[in-house]
Amino acid sequence: MVKENVIMEKSFAFSVRIVNLYKYLTQEKKEYVISKQVYRSGTSIGANIAEAQRAQSTADFVSKMKIAQKEANETQYWLKLLHETMYISTKQFESIHGDLLEILKILTAICKHYPQNNQLHL
């Protein structure tokens, strides 16, 4: 029986949405700068979570999850900017931003699970 991995599933589905948003922004809106930024940070969330699944240690796992969290925060910035500059509608923003907030909550819970005094032992 395969164990469900909610953060992997949600982050992958979010990456698909980001790729589709990028296609929409470049093809329909002819926006190439911000769209590239949100594409990079938005797909990086899932990539770092995927990397964390094969971490070499707990510290490596936590590091990758914290990087994913930072990428999610950056993605949130770009999505807000796209909304405020009217490249995406309020409905589009609320939909994708809701998914991002869900991912951020899960990442925050994962990162809080590991105490900060668990320093890297190199």
C-alpha cells in the first residue's frame, strides 16, 4: 500500500497550475518578465519538496523544506504583483493564492515539527 504524501501531491498540482498560468500570461497577456519569476519560484516549491523526500539526513530534509517555504513566500509576492497590476483577475488570484496558502501552512507545520536547536552536524 502506497502511503499518501499530501504535500507532494499539493505541490505538484500547484506546479501544474503555475505552468498553466505562465502559458496564459505569455500567450494571452504577452507578459514575459513577472511570469518567468512566478514560474521559477512556483515550480521550485515542488522540486524542493521532491528533493527532500530523498534527503540524506533530517537536517537535509529540513533545509529543503525551508527552501520550499522561501520559494512559496516569493511566489506569493509575484502572484500579488500580478493581481495588483491586473495581469490576473481577482478570481484567478484568489483561486491560486488559496492553494499556495494551503501549501505554506503545511510547510510551516513541517518546519515547526523540527526544533531549531537540531543544528547541522558537519
